[in-house]
Amino acid sequence: MRYISIFFLFLAVFSKNEKIQALAPPVSGINWSSGGSGMDYPSKVIEMPAGGNLILGTVGSTNGAVIGSHGSSDIWLVRTDANGNMLWQSCFGGSAMDVAGSFVALPNGHLLIAGYTASQNGDVTANHGQFDAWLLEVDATGHLVWQKTYGGSASDLLYTITLAPNGDILLGGGTYSNDGDVNGQHGNQDFWLLRTDASGNLLWQRSLGGSNHEVCYGLAVSTSGYLLACGGTNSTNGQVTGKRGAYDGWVVSLDGNGNMQWSACMGGTMSESFSALTLNGNELLLAGYTSSNDGDVHGNHGSSDGWLVRCDLNGNLIDSRCYGGSQGDALYAIALASNNQLLAAGGTFSTDGDIRRGMGLEDAWILRASRNLDLCWSMAAGGSAVERANSIAPTQDDAFLLGAYSYSTDGLLSSNQGSSDIWVSRFECRQPNASIGLSIDTTCIGMPIILTNNSTDAAATLWMADGILFSNDTNTQYTNTDPGRFNIALVSATCALTDTAEDPLVFVRLDQPLITPTGNAICDGQPVDLYIFSPGSILWNTGATGSVLPQAAAGTYQATISWHGCTATTAAFNLTERNAPHFSLGSDTTICDASSITLNGPAGMLSYLWQDGSTAASYTTNLAGSYTLTISDGYCTGTDQIDVQTRSCAMPVASFTVSSQSVCQGSAIQFSNQSQLATNYTWYFPGGQPAQSTDINPVITYTVPGVYSVMLLAENAAGTNSRMEINYITVHATPASPVITSVGNQLFSSLSDNYQWLLDGSSINGATQQSHFAIQEGSYQVIVSDAAGCSAISEPFLFQSTGTFNLNDEQLQIYPNPAHEQFRVLLPEGFGDAQVIITDMTGKTMLITEIQHSEPAAGSLVTLSEEMPAGAYIVSIRSQSNLQQQSNQYLIKN
């Protein structure tokens, strides 16, 4: 389980040369815990360049995952793959206690392990007395290459190791001895530094400190080859100067030959110590704990705090910061992260300040800080028992490995082998998925709604209501004293990645509801229903439920409403029995358009309500319609309605138009009534059929020619008006049917004004003369019309061509063809004089002329009319004797 303190709102801006860094921690990915039934704890974990992890620790177990234990406690080295699956494990030690401190990797893939041992057997070949410092080289598969012990007759301990630029081995710890490999001891335990060659041969050792207690926990080598060491001291003499309080953090610098360059005590009047250090360029970064709140320490949260210090390479303090809460907090490991930031790890008992408390008595604790030691984020991790982190190691993908011991079987831990296990967790950046769980989504104002964070892969949490931050707890609750809809947003973050989930919450206020009756009393025995228009469940004082109490009897009524945790009770409502008022507005009536009528309600009523919302006792109107009045005496109502009609009191105006005033005998005429204000009409048509009509728009037929008058009478309730038109309609006689006569092919009509010839019932296009030259057999008729447009049609005239023979193309010749003004006709010998008839393609006669057959060889000359347009024509030849004719020669006029 993870617990996070957000120092700022996910983002912090550092110096102009640094990037913007997300202030949310990563999430735990792969968790690996292992060991046996004894006490097992890690010293250092790293990610291997080729993949997988390397874990160094101390195991008191002889079972479980621990294989090859030598007894008591052993140094345990484990290699896993990237998923935490164990590849191999090795135990180093003897039958007594053997404890791991730290390790460093060699270029050839081997490891140098520093620790201490009380054994004199197994992997340990020599012991100077009590605990000896112990250095081992193991190969890449965990096999011991060589080992050496260092020390004197008392206890000598190694906690840290690093390499010099030339490959020599630098070791740090504490010593109680002043013999054997140790000399220069100042009393009690001294700060102990050693240098060996690559094979472990001791080159020099330095026992540093005063007459009390000193110990070294961290080593680093500067680019100039100087050894930098940190730890703690409570001495005030010897090589210790400038002591601040009960126990100080102590930093020393030695050159390559072991000569002390400087030392510095840091802290306040209480106790402090440094547990680890690292270099960042020309600065030294130190991690530890402090109980002070003065001197070099400021901002202590209470009890002991995690402590980070920056100093230059001469031991001058640049800055120090406290992190934690009101209980005990300490940092035991430090490492550089990306962007010149740092990671630190340790343990915390706090539940406040920079710590969001986990389930455990003590939790593993990780924080990330900027180069200037500003807190980026702080998180506690573990389960419900005890966890403490001793190691932190950034990975190649900007994640990190955390090494800790754990007693838990919950939270991030799924199992425990017994007592404390070694726990390694990989923390990495993942895309979070925000999700909100709601206990309810609607409640009464002032009532809490429980908000559950169901996010996955989220390390930091931010709760907002309508954009305003109200919590950064993992799970929380929200309430509001104002009614309304509030948008709850859960922002879940991991590193620079965020996701937001939103859900609306509704807080309601239940005002005192009203009982709304269908009537204020039981009037004339009519039942009354009682309504409550309110959300929620409703309980009446009668025991009934629901929003409607139907057909209530006389009595007193109340109801209680419950809705989303809110309750409210109506005021008492008294229902009585009464007689309804009765009245009449009078009988339905009709008034003239220009007049008005006043309708009166009964006097003494509490209220009046007309159909349009008017509230006076009287109502005056001049419009037709239905008028309704509802009266109330305060309890019961009465209603009546009257219909008012209006009529026009003005005289009508008679007027009309006609479709045509001049028609032919037997034609029908449409009359259009244009009268105004009339309700009835009477027409008179002398000479028409019918002669009288009451239709509004009558149609009249005239069968006798003549001139006729028309009269219209228009009536309404006010009277009658008439319009008389004298000699208004002229009826023209139908002309006599024409008679058709013929001379040869020429047909003639009797005289008229206009003509239209027909062949077999169809009009002949262009045949509009009195005569027509027939060019084909059939039934001919002619339609004649006079100046009035009246027409008549002839009886059919059956035309058949006559003659003894027809001329063929060789016998009749026309040239030139096409012709423009003239052409000649060549006829056969003996044909005689003839008539030439030229018609267009519609049969219209264009030219009739006589030719003398006096020059048969040259042909007879025919002159064309200038009015004939260019085109194709039919030339017909008829002999004077009317016995010979030709009618199929074509002439083209150009």
C-alpha cells in the first residue's frame, strides 16, 4: 500500500537549466519478497546492466528460499531476472554470525562485498577476535573467489565500500580494536577507514574520532581522488572538532594516502547522524536523521526527522532540510536521480507532516527532492506490520529499486516467510487510470458522500469539487451545505502522467412541502383529492403513502416527506364540508357588430375569474365567443358560461361581374357575385335559361340572339339592395352552315368572314381561304366564322380525283429545278393547253396559272410569285379538258 504527500500541486519549476519535473511519485510494479523463518534484511539492491536485479542482505534463516546457510546468520547474495524470479542465490559465512554491509561491482562482472563476521570456519579462514571486518570477491554467478578479514582483538565492522580511481578498494565502518590491523584507536568505537589493493591486501587504515563513539556508514571518492566519508560522532576531542550537540553528523575527507584533509560536525543540540552520501558534481549530498531544531537544523517536524544536507567538497554547509512528521523518521539511503534530483529512502512512524500514514507501525519511506532540496514528493510503502528501507537504486529507465525488510503479508506484500523478509520493489512510471467509487450520488445538504479511490497505477491523488481542491487523501468524503450539483474530479498522477475521473454529486434541500387540494372544501359532496408535489417518499398521518390522498373526508391532514436523508413535515391542512355557490350569466344572445354587452357575476364573492384571466365582477365585450366566469367564496367554486353571437346591422351592397358580355347563340355565361354584407341572393335573366336563380355564382345559357338585361337582388337582415344592368348581354346569331362546291380539284366554300378547311376531320394547316385545292382524296369540310366569332361547319364533301391517265416523270419535265423566279414545263406531244397549280407541303395553293402548249420542245414558261418563300412545293398539271393530270412533281424554290 502506498501513501503520498504532495508538497506542491504535481509540478515544480526549478532553475533555468533544469527541466520541469512532475511531483508525483511512481507506482510499485514488481514486488519480490523472500527469505525464511528467521530474520532476513537487505543491505543493497541494484539493477544489473544486462537486466535483472542483484540483492545483498543478511539472512538469519536456514529454510525457505535460503539454501546453503552456514548457521546463525549469513551474508546472502541473490540474482533475479527483471520479473523478480530468482536465478541463483549464495550464502557466505561460517557457523557464527556473518553480516552484510554493502557491495561494489567490478569491471569484470565480479562483486566485492564488505561486511563483518564472527565466524572462524566455513568461508571464513581467519578471525582476529570477536567480529572482524570481512571482504569477499565473488564471481558473476555468486561463487566465492577470495575473502579476507581485517581487525584486532575487539569488534571491527564494515558497512560501506567503494573503489578508488586506480582500482584500489576503499572500506568504511567502525572499530573497537587497537591491535592487529588497527592502530591509533581513540577509545570506544572509532570511525574506521581502510584502503587495500585490488586483491584485498591492506595498504593503510585510519582509526578516526575521539574518546566516545564514532562510526562510518557512507563513502565516496571525488574526481580528484579524495575519500569522503560520513557517519556520526558524540566525541568532543581527538580529531572531532566543532561538535554541536549530543550526537552529530560527522563528515571527513582524506587524501589518497589516508591523510585527513578536513572534518566537519553538523547538527544541532540534539542527536543527528549521517547514514549515506553521494556526490553531485562539486557538491556532497548526505542523508540521515536529526532530532534537533537549531544550529544547522531547521524546520524539524517533531521527534526525529529525515535529514538531507548539501555541502561543498571542503565540508562547508550549503543547505539542510528536514522531512517527516511528528513521530520518528529517518533516511538510510540516498541516490542521484534524473534532472540533478535525488532519491532517499528510510523508515517512518509518522502519520502527518510530509507523511501520509500507511497501515504499518513503521513504513518504508521514499522521497524525491530537487537539487536545492525542495521536496518533490514523499511516499510511504509497505503493509500493516513493520517495513524499513535500507537501499534505493535508480534504474536505466528512470524507475528505481527499493530494498527493505518487511514483516507484512498485505499492502504491497503478498506473503511472509516468517519474522522479517527481504523485500525488493520496483517503482516505475505508469499511465494512471483514475476511477471514483461513490457511496451515493445524491444526498441532503450537510450529509457526507463517501468517495472511494478505485484508480489503478496511481501514486498521487487530488480531489476537487468544481475545480477547488478539498483533499489529497486516497479515500475521502465530501459534503456541502448548499444545494446544487457539484462536479467531483479525481486527479490521479504517477510521475508526469495524470488521469482524471469525474462524477457529479447532488446535494438537495427539502423545503417544507405544501398540501395542495383539488378543492379547499368538500363542496356539494364532491370528493377532494390532496396532493403533495415533492420528491421522496411520503407518509400521511392517516398511514397512507404516496403523493396523492384520494377522496379525503373532512378532517385535519399532515404528511412527512423523506428524500436522500432529508425529512420535512407539512403544515396541518383542515378540510371541511360546504355548499357551492350557484349563479347564471343569462341565456345565450346575439348582438350587433357595433354594440357591446356587459355580463355580471353575483355580488359578495371572494374572487372572480373570467375565461381570459380577468378578475372583476363584471365583464364587457363586443366580440362573439364563449364567456365563462368562475366564482369562489373562499372554499367552494361555481361556474357558468354564456355564448354571445354578433351580426352585421348594415345594408348589403349588390355587385357582380360576368365572364363575357358578347356571346354566340347557345353559349353559357358565368356570373360572379361581388356583393358585400349579403346573406341571400336572387338573380333575374330575361331571355336566359334559367330566367331566375338563387345561386351565388350562376351559369346562364342564351339560345335566342338578341340584347338582354340582368338584375341581382342582395339581402341580409338589415334589408335588400339591387343592381340592374340594361342591355348588358349581347347574343349573336349562329351563321348558316357553309356549302362546298368544286371545280376539278378546286373546292369552294359559300361566302363568310373566316374559313378553316378540314380533311377527314383534321384541320389543314394554312387552308384558311374561301377555296382550297385538293391534292388528295378524302372527306373535306369547312368551318366558317363571322366577325362576332360565331361559327358553323359544312356537311362533309367527299373528294375523288378524275381523269383517264397520269403523266409519269419521263412525260412531264420541270426545269430548272431548283428555280428562283421562273421555270419551264415540258409536256408530251398532244397534251394541249393546261393549268399549273402550285401548292406548299401543307396543301395551301400558292399559284394557279394557264400555259399554252405552243412550244413543246422548249417548254412553257411559268413565273413564280415573289411572295413565295424558298422551299419545297408540289406542281400539279391539269389539262384544259380535265382528262389528264400530274400531281407528284416537286419543285424547289431557292
